[in-house]
Amino acid sequence: MKYYLDITLLPDAEANLGFLWQRVYQQIHIALADNKIAENQSAIAVSFPKYGDKAFPLGDKLRLLADQQAQLEQLDIAKWLNRLTDYTHATSIKSVPSSVNEYACFKRKAVKSELKRTVSLANHLSKPVEEIVKFRQDNGLNQNSKLPFIHMESQKPTETGQKNKFRLFIERHLYDSSVEGNFDCYGLSKTATIPWF
């Protein structure tokens, strides 16, 4: 990845960071899907430069990266964020600094809800759910994910016609060297890295 642009989220009293992440990332996902290079494959990756921030786990900045400047130009991010101009600021496209010596992989992490996990275990063991809940509580086995997430809404309606709402959990791993791979239409990858700066 040789080129990037940053999008800064600008919260106010009416729109907090959680709300803005939901709105902005939904638009980014639609933009990447609209510009995909293959089935669920994007030429553009995302980065969260302030990942792990104490004030808000994803921070207030989203970075889009691409191998070619033309890929970011073609995406035309201003078009996708046109209804959010009061709450976002996008920089011009810049070259990735040549001094980068660390790389990050941002991946989607599937996190089963505590209820689903408990019901699944109860079914597997042929025990009442209440018994499993008590056992998990007594033994400190309730584990809610500490990973940052963004509330998302699937564009494909369910069988009932409603849109599926879900949490997109995002995990970061840091590396000393670059790893090649593919990015999905969320801009995330199971293996590929992006320059971390």
C-alpha cells in the first residue's frame, strides 16, 4: 500500500463517536462493495490509526489505503460521505511515508454473544439453559469481548424483510514486515498487512 487518505470523525453533542462510526463505516463498506475488484474483494484497505485509544477504542480517525493513487481517486470518498460533511473531514491523497517499519493487520473477529454460547452449550450437553448459566457464572466463564466494534446493518434483508443488525468486531495484530493478501469489502483482511504509522 503506497497511498492513503485520512477521514477524521468530528463528534458533537448530537452525534457521538459511536453513532458516527456506524454511519461512516456503513458508507465506506457500501463504497468498497460498489468498487470491488472480485467477489467480496477490495483493492482498498482500512486502518484505524488511533486503535486502542482510551477515550474511544477505535479513535476518531479512519485511514483508507491503496497501492495506486488512482484507486483512491476512483473511490471518490467525498461522494459517499456527502451527507456526513458536518461530521467528517477527509484529507487529500498522500504517499505513505517511506520510513514505515511496522505493519498492521486489521481483521474481522467473529464473537459469539454470551447468550448464543450458553444456548449452544446447553443444547450440546442436553442440559437446561439455566443450569449452564449458573455454572458459567459460578466459575467465572462469562467472557464478553473487549475488542472494539462498529454497529453495522446488512444491506441484504432477512427472510422477514428486515435488515440484519450486527456488531463488526475489529482485531489488530502488529508485524515487523509486510504480508501480502486480499482485503474484503470492509477493507479488512485475515492475513494482509498495511503500513502502520
